[in-house]
Amino acid sequence: MKLKKTMLVLSAIVLSLVFISKCHSFEGEKAYITVDGVKRSYIVYQGPARNKNIAAPLLVVLHGGGGDGARMQKICGFDAIAAREGFVTAYPYAVKNHWNDERGDFKSYSHQNRIDDVKFLSQMIDAIASNYNIDKNRVYMAGVSNGGMMSHLFAIKKGDKIAAMAAVITSIPHTLKNARPVRALPVLMMNGDTDKLVKWEGGVVANNRGSVISARDSVKFWAENNGCVKTPQVTKLPDKDTGDGVTVEKEIYKSAPENTAEVVFYVMRGGGHSWPGKKFGPLYKWIITRDGEGGNACMDINAADEIWSFFKGKKLCAK
């Protein structure tokens, strides 16, 4: 009887997820390009009040492993800011829901088949710039989890194509620890120090999905390559939600000259593997780690607001 009841509950969960997937729709336009013989897709959103005669910034947002562009668009909250601020957002889809971020995830189809996601994202940016009147000096990239690792990879290899990058609840793939970025690049990172999926101390990602260096070493990687000061300015942010189990410290590593490539690090003390500013239920936590320990969601900051505030003044100088 107990087994039967469990199966009924699991069946209900599966049906609910299918229903949600079927019913969810996105705002904007869905577009396609073919890269290395593979048809790739992405969503482009621009607010209704945007003046299309003015070249707009472009923010590319990469979903996490197992996600997709439409779900990321719904979760992250960037479109409301884009409508207000007049920039364009893009939400690409990984092949079979996982990016090839080169971390050694042998369970990933994209890794197994050597999908060139750097090439895809680069060509996608070009296609969007051709069709939506984009300011090529103000192209930004942000990613969460697997999408954050992909953002690190893109920034290392194609950092001359974006003005700044942000990576949330993730670290740099271990395979890239000795890589040399093509240029110094402004970088923002947000990590929870109790994350059980992409661990603060680095190592093997949960469920044996490749490995990463530690959060601290990831910050050090960019700070050193950008020529930043070794000692950051540290500010303890207000604990706006005392019930979330998280507090936040903001570290700023200034760079010279004129602080053109600073590194900003949000340390979420007690934070887990969750998009800051977004509350998730127990089902999400169970899906993330299979043991109900997805971790605390930080509600003291809103990731989208912090990331756009960091991006909006950054420009890629023309060659």
C-alpha cells in the first residue's frame, strides 16, 4: 500500500511538471540558426516601449543544466528590467538542455558530441545584432550553474565580444584553471558557501558531472588576469530577509587603470544552489540534490537587479 501511494504521488508530480511545461509560453520572438549542421534556437525579447531606432544593449542569459531558454526567461526577472531600461534580452537553448562548458561532464550529450557552444553563442550574437539594432559595444552575458560555467568559458575564449560577464552559483571548470583569457574583462560572481551541487570548495560536481575549481580560486583567476588588487573592499549587505538563513558580503576587487576590469564577488553565507531573489519550493530542492537539501535561497539581494547594475555602465571599447 505504501509503495502504491508513493507511485501515485510521483505520477502526480510528473504530470504536473508536464502540464507546466506544456502551458508555459514566452514573450518575444523565437529564432533559429544552424551551427555545424545543428539547428539551434533562442528567444529574443525587447520591451514594447523600446525605441528601435536607437542601438540597444544586449544581455544574453544562459540557463542551467536541465533547463531551457523559456524557463530561464521566466525565472530570472531580466525582462522587466529590460522593458524599463531599454535593452534587449536573449535566452538561448543548449542542445538537450546542457551546455558543453568543457568541465568533463561525460553524462552530457553536448560534451559527448563536442557541441561547440562557444561558436553557437558567438554566431547567435552576430545574428541578433544584425536583426535588432544592437550596440555591439554593450553586449553582456550572464549564466546560472551550467550556464555560468559556459559564461566563464565564453568569457575566456571570446571575451573580446562582450563588455562584461556574470556567473551565478557556479565556478570555473577545472579544465580551464590554467587558461588565459583573451582580454581583461569585468566579472561578477555570486556563490553560496553551502551549495551542495557546485561546491564552494570545488571538486566533483554533484552526480559526477565533471569538476570545478573552488569559488575563491575562480575569483582569484579573474582578479589576477585582470590585474586587480589582491585585497578587496568588503561590505556586509543588509540582512533584508532574516528568515532565509543567508547573509551576503560583497567584495570588490578594483583594477587599474581606471578600474576598467573590476571583479565583484557576492558571498552568500548559508546560501545554496538557487537563483538569488527567487523563492523555490521543496520540489525544486528535491530535484536539485535528490535529498531535499537544495539549500537556502538568498532573498537579501535580487540577482537580476545586481547584475544589471554591474553591467549597465560597462562598454567594450572599439578596436
